[in-house]
Amino acid sequence: MKTEVSHFKDNIRSWYKNNARNFSWRKTNDPWKIYLIEILSQQTQLDRANKYYKKFISEYPNPEKMAVASKKKILKLWSGLGYNNRAIRLHESAKILSKKSFNDLYPNFMELPGVGKYTNSALLSFAYGEKVITVDTNVKRVVQRYFKKDNVDKFIEENEKDLLKHFNSRDFNQALMDLGSYICTSTNPKCNICPLEQECMKYIKITKKQQEPFHNSNRQKRGQIVNILINTKKVRSSELAKKLNIKETTLNKLIKDLERDGILNISKNKYIEIKSN
Ligand code: SF4
């Protein structure tokens, strides 16, 4: 198990180095900012939650400011995000936090409305640098598939120490969240561009075909195409071929593979982009 855990960590670490999504709150250890994005991103995609985060943090840079705001003002800022009870909980938390700081509550933040085990772990990991895994559905799915464990919660709990040994918990948690939401998705996981593909138990089980060597392979090129598109809205095939230093005919074949796998879309005017869902 030690070798599997260490391969898992090595691959996750190097993948995250080149693929981390760049959000301002990913670099902060201000618990208010972390709490805010956690509440905003519940049942909401990160990109969308991030737009609201920017509005909220500029209006309410600390809980004291939010505590004295009216409910109406908060609901107005929240408008369009849905699940309004989250806005109400956020407001109530701000009122508590204007009297008691996060440091006063540490290490148990569950006194704040809307904080469960997951958000508590997120605060411990991202704001306080604790060696804690934030166990959400994305993290569980990746770990469950890779290690092929039926009781994934138990497995994570028993191996948390090893999984986080010599690994910053913030990077580990964020890497697994990104991998789970973009590559190891619940349906149609994109195993052909996954950094864990070689040893993933799920992958080994679903395909017994001989793997092509990675370096300079079509698999590597497909991975590069997706990485470019994750960070760009859409791109023309000629531009993409230039970036990858390959012929357009070769690129078209790779694009077809990715289109068949449901990863990409090619628009009528030959723009290529990641399929929206
Ligand atoms: S190889 Fe496939 S199933 Fe395994 S972790 Fe990667 S995307 Fe998920």
C-alpha cells in the first residue's frame, strides 16, 4: 500500500504543478475569505462561485462589515446564486464572528451556521495549514477509483497521515478537487488524459488494452490539448497545431478522438473548446 500511496502522491503533485486553477482565495490563509468561498461554492461550480466571491469580498472584507449590513443587501448581492438560505447562514455567521474570531473558535468552527465536517476541514487545511483531508465527493471519487476501496471514508481516515506526509494539505486537497471536477468526473471520466491512469485500479479494470508509451505519444498530445483548452476559452485548430508543434492533419485526428470521448466541441467556424457539460 505504501508504494501505491507514494505513486498516487507523486503523480498528483506533478500534475497539479502545471494544472492548478488560479483563484485569489487559493493563496490566502485568511479564514474569512476561505469561509466565504466555501459557503459560496456549496452546490455551485467554482468559476461561478468565484464571480460572487469577488463581489462579496470587496463589499465585506471582514465579518464585522457584513454583520452590520441588512439582510436585504446581502440577498441582493447573492441574487442569482440560488439556495438563499446559504446567504442567511452567512449573515448569521458574520454576526457571530464579529464577536468571536476564528481563532477563538479554532479548531471547531461548527458553531457557525452552515459549517459541517467538510467546511471545518477546509478551514483547518487552508487557513491553519493542518494536515487534514477535505473529504468531498470529488476527493472521494478519485481515491475510491484509484485505490478501489469500497469504504473510501474509512480508507482516507486510516491513510490520511501517509497521504499528507511531505505534502502540503492545501495543495493535496485542491489538486484532488480539480482532478475530480475536470478529469475524474462521475460519468465519462477522461482516463486517457489522467495523470493517474497507469496505476488506477478503475482504469486497469475497465480497459485491458496495451498502453502506448506516454512520452511524445498521442496520449500525451491529447493531454496537452485539454490543458491548453482548460486555460483558454476557445482556440482555432491552426493556432493549436502551432502551439503543439504538430501538423494540422495530426491534430485533427487527436481532436476527433477527444470529440468522440465527449471532451471537446468543434464549432462551425472551426473553433475548438471544452464541451460545456
Ligand atoms: S484513470 Fe480514470 S478512473 Fe482513474 S483516477 Fe484517472 S480519470 Fe479517474
